[in-house]
Amino acid sequence: MSTLARHNAASDMANSSSGYRTLWRWHFYAGLFVMPFLIVLAITGTLYCFQPQIEPLLYPQLLVVEPQTAPRMTEDVLLARARAAMPADATAVTAAISNEPQRSTEFIFRLAGGEKESVYLNPYTGAVLGRLSVDQRFMQVDRMLHRKLLLGKPGELLMELAACWTLVMLGTGVALWWPRQAARVRDALVPRFTLRGRPLWKNVHAFMGIWLALGALAFVLTGLPWSGSWGKQFKALATAANLGAPPGTWGGLPLRSMLPAGAGTAASAETDGTAGMDATHSAHTANTAAHKAQATQTDSMPGMVMDDLPLPQTPWAVGNAPVPASTDDASTHDKPPAPLPLGRIVAQAASLGVTSGYNVALPTSATGVYTVSYFPADPQLERTIYIDQYSGRVLKDIRYADYGGISKAVSYGTSLHMGRYFGVANQILCAAISLGLALMAVTGCVMWWKRRPQGSLGAPSRERAAPPMRGWKAGLVVLGMVFPLMGATLLAVWLGDRAIFGRAGQRKRAAQ
């Protein structure tokens, strides 16, 4: 055995009476639970981080076009062609607006059965490039694996639990690593590749753990606000304390489009020179009149929020912003009035400083609104704009400056977490941390397997007279209160450990 290995063994024994084994035991339980989820999170997170580079390689025939000197077709003409390529009962719900010369134009439709499909067109020729299921798109599947293991709500809760237990694993891991007695910090920070067997795995595990601890902590804290259980409660609390979404005063204006008194003719007069394409648009409006009730349920149901709109992503701060309420005012008209065309909304967004890389949620009911959602890499440029579909009046323009303190912090954390804030360097950093955490899970698993007794779980033995460790216990209690779901599992693990392994230890001591 090498000198360092003997020193580690002696250190472990020396600290067995100072809470070392208790910390090791909690670290073991946390790691045993977290390891498989950590590997899934690391791989899916790394893939999603490189979405801008990966997707054009996966779907070049849909996403990539040859740049041309010819002018691009208007959004209205492209939308009309997209509608013609879809079934008559499909409803256009989202338009992706981009000025990148090599990218196609995308529109998202909701089919009669509720599924969503994207239609891609060449913006220079108007040719339909193809269709793709929104839910079966590779990066969407990857994202749902990352968030909920493709298991719906149970998977979402499991991933949230795994993130919370990662905090326990990090805290106990750093405490176990902390140099004791004659050990030096330099020895703990530098890998010892001269070691062999389990001592080498332990050294690499500790070395990587301490270097990755801050990155892992940042990943957990920036990811939890997006979780399905705790994240929603946290967002609601931040909003209630005026630290999240902006106050819901909406500038004194109604948060829904107002139907013009003169039926559809007055509104259609404001088409800004696009009346030529409106024949197709009006025909679609007539075709979808029978589906108005279904559409109303989708974009204007009372109590719905921005997170419920058919947008790929929205800024965290506005997730709880209410969706415009819908009433059946259109029943008083002979025919529904025609809304402003999409091209008019795109021009208006450009006049407000939003020119490319944003999504527009299209109104699908008589009192819905156009919702412009801009979610760029720089959080300070985030915008959410509600526009009356008939008059073009801006009902609300929510900017980063309107966010509360918590939402501003979460916005920056999200951009860093997704590898978007400072470009490729951010992506590489996130990938290094993610894959490093996956390797940590592998090294921890190897260490456990090498020391695991045959036919036994191999949990570190309990201390006969463990110290009070009041600070650690208080920390776990606080963690359980902040994250109630985790608090319940902490209590369950503690009770199970005492009930199963505590009695076994008592029987073993009685037999001696």
C-alpha cells in the first residue's frame, strides 16, 4: 500500500469518532440515489446546450436553406402557403420569426387531435420543405428527458428530488474531502495517478468533486426554478412578493383584444397594404370558425398563464403572466372581424426594437391577442409584448427592467445554465461541468462496487457514538423546509436507516 493510501486509511479511522462515518453514510445514500439521474441530466443537458449546432445537422433539409440575393417573401404569404400545406382543420398557433439568411421559416400548427406540427418553408421561394412533429423533434425529446424522464409528472418530481439530493451529496462530499490533520490542501486538489486500485478511484473522485462542486451547485440552483413542483411554487411566491413577474396592472389597458363595433370591415382597413393575401387568410378564418370553441379553450381559458401558450420557451419571469381572457363577443356580429395580418405585427415588433429570433403566439379566438416572446441569450434584452389583434395597440410591453430582483437573477442563471450567455465558451464550460458530474457518478459507482461486500448493500457502518453534529442536522432541517418534497424523503431515509440498519447493529452487538 502506498504512503498516501495508508494515510487515507488512517485518516478515515481517526475521523470515525468525529462524524466522518455519519457524513460518509449520508453521502453514500445521496450518491446511490442521484447517480443514475445525474448521468441522464449530464448527457441530455450537454446535448441541449449544443442545440444550435446539432439541430441543423439532424434536419438540414428542413432547417437550412441556400441564402439568396432575392428578397424574402412576406410573413403573410409564407403563412398562407403553410396553411395550404396543412389539413383544413389545423390551426396556426405560433410563428418563428428569424432574419438569418440560411434558416428556413417555421410555423407551428395545432392539429384537430391536439398534436402540434411544425411546417418549414424556404423564405425566398415559398416552397414547403416539410413537416415535423413538435413533440417528436429530437431536442424536444431530449428536453423532456432532462426535465421529466418522459414520464410526465412522476418523472418531473423524480428529477426535482434528484436535484435536491445533489445538494446533500455536494455538502457531505466537500466535508469528507476537507483536509484533516497532516493532510495538505495541495494533496487534495491534485490527482495522484501513481495510485492503483480503489485508492486511485477515490483520489480521482475527490479531486473532480471539489473542482466541480461550485459548478454543480450553480447547475442545481439555476435549474430548480424551472422544476414542475417547487419551481412553480417559487415563481408564485416571487410574483406575490413583487420580486418575480411585473405587477398585473397592465397599464390600465384591457388584457384582451377589443372587438371593433363595425364588424370586420373597420379592422381589415388597417392591413397596411397586405389586403392581397388576406383572401387566403379570410378563407382560413371562415374554415376555422367551427373550431372556435376548441381554439378558445387553448389560448383564452380563464386562469391560463404564459407558460400555457404554444411557445417553445418563454422567459421565467413572465411564466405566470395571465393569458388574455376570452368572451363570446363575436356572437353579436354577422361574421367574425378579420384580425391584422402577421406581417403588420412583425413590422410593429421591429419598430419596437425586436427584429429577429423571436416567436409570435397567434390569436386563435375572437378576443385573443398577438403575443411576441423574445427570449435571447442576453437576459437584459428579454421582451414580452401583447398586441391587440384588431387595432395593433400595444396592451403591454414587459422588459427586463420590469422584472423583480428574483426574476432578474433567475434570468441570468437560466442563460448561463443553458450555455447561451457568452456563446460557445459558455457551451463548452457547461458541457465540461455536466460530463464531469457524469464521470463523478461513474467513479462513485466503481468505488462502491469495489468495496461492496458480497450480497450486501455496502453502506458505511454506523458510528456507535456519533457526535451531535447539530450544525449538519440544522442544515438538513432547513433544506427540508425549503424543499418540502426532499424533506419528506430525508425523513423517510432517516427512519428507514434507523429501523433496518439500527436494529441489525443492535443484534450484532448483542451477539458479541
